[in-house]
Amino acid sequence: MKECVTHHFACECREVKFAALEQENAALLDLVEDLARQHCHTDTAFGDYKGQVAGTLVTDSGALTTDAIALRRLAEAGRFRVVAEHGRMVVGYWPENEPRKEAQP
């Protein structure tokens, strides 16, 4: 019986640690997103080109390594969508600028 109690306690302890790590990860992603939104360039796309849609607000890394890494990481977390990339240049959309949104009724 003692093993079950100890095992149960260990599981609860791991769950608490996992929840704390998830909160820390979310806070770090919030920080990375805030920095990327301030540092990366967002402007209107002039024409349809490599996933960019004319007339929409598209964001790019400005060919800066750290910004490219940040945008890729945010894309992995579902907070940004990459439409094109080459080396340090990453181009894509923030969710609120997403041109693929379904038409709202």
C-alpha cells in the first residue's frame, strides 16, 4: 500500500512540475512574441509572391538571424504562420493578419 501512496505522490509532484514548466514556457513565448512584434517589419504586401497575398499585412525578419529564429519558434507554437523563408529571411503572418481566414457570417 505504501508504494501506491508514494507512487501517487510522485505522479502528482511531476504533474505540478509539468504545469509550472508549461506556465513558464507560455510566459517565455509571450515575451518572444512581444519582442518579435516590436522588432520584425510588418507592411502591406504589394503583390502575390511566395505565399504573400497582395494588400495584406505581412511580417518579415529583416534577414536578421535572431528575428528569423523567433518567428520560426513562434510558428512552431502556432502563434505565427511562415509562408516563405530562405536563410535568415522569414516571411509570414500574425494570426490577426492571416489572409486565409474563413469568411465571417
